Amino acid sequence: MLELIDVAKSFGGTQVLQPTTLRFERGKTTVLIGPSGCGKSTLLRIIIGLVEPDQGQVVFDGQKLTPANIMLMRRKIGYVIQDGGLFPHLSAIDNVGLLARHLGWSKLEVQKQAEKLAELTRLPHEALAKYPAQLSGGQRQRLGIMRALMLDPAVILLDEPMGALDPLVRYDLQEDLRKIFQSLGKTVVMVTHDMGEAGFFGDRVLLLGGGRIVQDGTLDELIAAPADDFVRRFISAQRLPGLNGKEVPA
Amino acid sequence: MSAATRSLALALLAGGIAAAQEAPLVRVGSKASIENEILGEMVTLLARHHGAKAQHRAALGGTQIVFQALSRGDIDVYPEYTGTLTAEILQDQSLRTDDELRAALASRGLAMTRPLGFNNTYALGLPEAAAERLGLESISDLAKAEHAGLRLGFSEEFMNRSDGWPGLKDAYRLPHRPKTLDHSLAYRGLAAGSIDVTDLYSTDSEIKYHKLRLLADDHGYFPEYHCVLLHRNDLAVRAPAVMAALVRLEGAIDNSAMSEMNTRRKIDHVGGRQVAADFLESRLKLDIELPREPNPLWAATRRHLLLVGISLAAAVLVAVPLGIWSYKWPKLGHGIMALVGIVQTLPSMAVLAVMLTFLPIGPAPAIVALFFYSLLPIVRSTLTGLKEIPNHLKESAIVLGLSPRARLWRVELPMASRSILSGIKTAAVINVGTATIGSLVGAGGYGDAILAGIRLIDIPLILQGAVPAAVLALVVQFGFDLLEPLIVPKGLRLAAGKG
């Protein structure tokens, strides 16, 4: 359903993404993890068309993404960034319903869908009438997710969605999000640099380094059998529950 | 149709024609000089007294502007001087007699009356005491070596006219390097001692007031400046009664009468209309009824708001799209910014002068000039406002799947609204000030009082224009502050308050 075929990208002579071929499974959550500059965000931005690859192609629903069809494709893909990416001049509900209204939904339809999603993301009902500046970070992120889910897309992309949240808020939101993704059966691709989060969400974890996929598997497989020294060091550097900074077995 | 109704219809028709003939429209102009304005008022009162609907577009500007207005038919008549006609307007020194002048004018569809009486020629003058001390009697005396150090200060017009300084310098072999200053300020310069000699008109009221000595034109250099009424040929046809009345002014105003009227106006601050009416009553034995003037402050305010409002609205309609294009196509944007930047540096007088070549005198050229001056602040603020939108929010709008048009209208412009509004506010406030120069081209507004005040050296009169202009600028500023909550979305204001 979502595929990358031989996609590569370099910026100013630096190869940020080596030629990569990748298939995201329907209904599964795939986590892209790796150190800063490993190419994980670039990969996500190529999928949504914010970055044009030097070579290769993205195929979604059997269709190749082109500049001509990218706008319509984006409407079938939800995209969530850090802090929600909400527009400050619009109220919460107007943020959530912006695209739907543009596509001709009535106010009432938007209201009903927003209330449903507020329920799902456990956003207080009264927050819908407020402006982003009046909301907490967690509430803004829930709204960002609601906006991504508004048109019920098959695919959700998340770029470090919890990056700006404090640990308690993050913990609650992680719980809620996993439930939502599972209950809705969405195909999810999430970028994070947090191993714990990767393990919590990921049916499949892709560890990137130096612009290529170094290891592809479940978190357990990564820990049990690191593909190389880089994977071992990356895992060791994370304070995983139960691991407590101990060396990962070779 | 019965005979009775037919004759009634004929009577009505005849009456209608008669009414149309009775009240022809006579548009009088005058140059921006006290004397010319008084004469303009006099012609206007006279025309009105003889049944015409008369308008006076007073103090339109310099000779070229007013003559152009007459040539194009913006006005029907204005007072002019024969010397100016020869040297500046027709630029033909071979026109020696009034008849030769008339022939030259006729080819342009214009005509002139016989001289009104006084000769307002150029002269050089200096304070009597200084003249005595230096032993200066004539212009030839100025050429003497011991007077080479005297500081000459001349009006812009005198400096540039062929019958002014350039010719005078050659005729008398004068070694001086004069500086240019406004005619009205020259008297202050003389009094303060910052200049020694200036150019004068021989009917100027200040000659007596400042006790000045006029240097004799011993080489007979200055041409004669007999005042005539220059008018369009068709005036005599359209308004014969008015034309006949104007002829009564021929030879009626001698030098002392004109000088006295100038003095009343400039030194005693009597209104130009009053001065003109008094003269008509005493000299022509006419019973002049002065029309009640509408509140001049209110009229000026309305006109000023019109100038600012129309020019600003047009500028918003043009500059905001220009700002958007500059944002979308940065290369084009550099060009646009350079262009509106250049427009901003053009001197307002030059812009007005250019506008006058294809727009009639009145508000239009001023509005166009103000429009041009409003572009830069609005284009720049639009561009800045759009550029300053955080990148992740621009991307949020893109990945959402909004069309470029929807992104512009629903995200980018609302987010830039505060910046755009501040640019419009800046343009509006600047416009209120700049609009005062509009009165140079007959646009009206507060500038009329300011310019008249400068000519009359009448500080209270200057303030009558300057103070309302300043107040209006504050009101405009305050008005925009009140407008901001209506235009800038609430969420943005909340976000700014937080930040």
C-alpha cells in the first residue's frame, strides 16, 4: 500500500538517504529510529512530498506520487509534527476542520467528526473552542492528531510527535495513541529517537544510520541480535527499562 | 397641441435656454502668489456679480502649471504678466507689442485683455540702510569689484527663468553666486542678515514694510510685466456679460492700488476675497455680496480624507498582491521592491509635475502621487509578514493537502495580517502628511492653509493647516489601532500576548 522504490536523496553533496527500497505493511506501525541526521525525517518528508528524491519513487495505493497528484495524495495521508503544527489564528475546531471545510463539509459535519475524534483522543470537549495559545502542549498534540485523522486517512505519518512533551503527558499520550492506531487499523510510520517509544509502538523497528537502514526487525530482535557495532552502541546508549545501561549482549 | 400649450412650451424652452445662457460656468485660476490670488478672487467676484457660476481654483502653482491648466481648458481665465508671456510661456523675445502677443496667443485658442494698469516687474532690492552704507543705487553698482562679496538670494523661479538671473548676470556682468530660496523667506533672510540682496516684484507689499530700496535697472534689462487677464477664446462667446465686466478692469489698477491690496492681504492679513471685494466696491462702484463660505476646516478635512482614503485604498489593492508575488517569486520580488523603492525616492514635486501632464489640476494628480508613495510600506509589510510565518506552519498547510490558493487565503494572509495592517497604517499616516503638498496642484486639503501661510508669512495660518494635519495623523493612527482587533484574528493576538 505504501512503498519506496530505490529512493535516495543528498543535500549539498551529503548523501542523507542512500538508495532505499521499503514496503510498509498495511495496518502495522513502523518506527524509524536513529541518531540525528540519520535520514529518518528525510525519508518521512519524501513520502509526503516535502522533499523531492533525487531518484526512485514513492508508490501509494498503487499510484506513483508525482507533483501533479501529490496534493490529492496528501489528503489521504495524515501527517503529525512536533507540537501539533497548529495554526495560531484558528480555533482548535477550525484547525481540525480546515481541510474538511475547504473540501465542502458543512460546519455541522465538521463539528460531529471533531467531537468523535476528541472522544477518541481524550481531548476535553471545551478545548475545541479555544485557540492554540490557550491550550497545553499535550492538548495541542492531541489536536494535531485529530487534524491528521479528520478525513480518516489510511496512513498516518508522525515526525517526533512527542518531542515537545514532558514525560507524564507523553506517557498518557503514548498509551492513547497506541490504542487509537490499533483500534482504527491504520498504517503508521513514526519517526522517533527514543528507543522506548520505538519499542512501545513499533510492530517493526527500522534503525537508520548514515542514510541507510542498518537493521530491520522488532525491538526484541534488535536487542537480542544487533546487526553490527553501531546498532549495539545505539541500543546501549538508551536507558531502557530493565536494561539500566547494562551492556547489550553481543 | 393647442396654441396656448405650444406657446407655453416655447416659453419654457426659451426660458431654459436663457437660464443656461444666464449662468455660464466660469472657472478662474490663479498662480501661487498673493497678488495673483487677489486678482483671481476679483475676477471670480466680478464673474459671479454678472450672473456666472464662478469657481476660483486658487494658488494652483507656478506659471507652467496654471498656463497648462488654461491651455487644456481646466480653467477659463487667470491673471498673467506680459513679460512672463514673452519670456517664459511663448519663449519668443521678438514679440514686442501687445498685438504681437495677441496674435501668438490666438493661434493657441487664447486671448488676453489690455493691461490692468500696474507693472509688476522684477527688481533687485536690499534694505535702505544697507544700500545707503554701500552706496548702491543701481544694478550696475553691484558689478563693482567691492560688491562682489555680497550675498544674493533669489527665488527658484528667478534663478531659472531666462529673463531672470541667467540673463541679468550676463547683461550686467555680475560675479556673484546667488543661492536659491523661497521668495517669501527671502524677506526674512534680508531682515536677519543672512542674505544682502534679493529679487522682488515691484508691487510687493514688503518693499514699504521692510524699508527696502529697489536698485535701478539702468540697462533696462527687465522686461515689462504688465498684468493682463489671460483667457480662453470661447469665454467671450460663452459668457459675454462676464467678458464685458472683466474689460472694466483694464487700466483700473495702478501700481499703488495693487501694492496697497498686497499689503492689506499680506501685512494686515485681510482675506483675499475681502480685499478684492473692497476694491471692486470702491473703484468700480459695484455692490459685491460676499458668499458665505462653508466651514473651511471641515471642507479641508473632507478633502484631505478624500485624498488619503482613495489613494490608500488603491494602494492596498495593488500593493498587497505585489507583496504576495514578491513572496512567491523572490526573483520577481527583488525587482518589485527595487521599483517601489525608486518610486519612494522621487521628489513629490517632480511626481506632481509629471502627473499634471496627463491629469487635470485638482485632486487626481495628488491622489496618484500619494498612491505611489503608499506602495513601498504596504508591499514590504506584506512580504515581511508572509516571510515571517514559521516554516513548520507553512509545511503544515502543505502536508494537509490544501491548494496553494487555500493556503494563501486561509493560512498565510491571516497569519501575515498584523504585519500587512501595520504597513497600511504607516502608509496612511505618511499620506496624511504628504497630502498637504497636494494643494500645489489644486487638490485642496490642509495644504492650502499651510502654503498660503508660508506665502503670507502668517504662522497662525500655517498652523491652521499643520495642526489639523497632525491631529488627523494621530486619529488615523488611533483608528487603525481600533481596527486591529477586527482584522487581526483573535488567536494571533493571543499567541502574541503569550510570546
